[in-house]
Amino acid sequence: MYDQVIGDGASLFITIVAVLIGFAAALGYIDFLKNKKQEKNEH
């Protein structure tokens, strides 16, 4: 019983962390694409 609760909590935590990392990576990628477009327009 105790192990099961710890396991569920860990899975939930890992899922949340994975979502946050994915979100941060997506934002960084979008930012990267915006910067690339701006560089093209400037040259």
C-alpha cells in the first residue's frame, strides 16, 4: 500500500516535470524560430 502511494506520487511528479520541460523546450524553439526570421529580415 505504502509503496503504491509513493509510486503514484513519483509518476505524477515525473509527468508534471516532463510537461514543464516540454513546454519550456517548445517556447525556446518558437523563440529561436522568431529570432531566425528577424535575422533574415535584417540582412
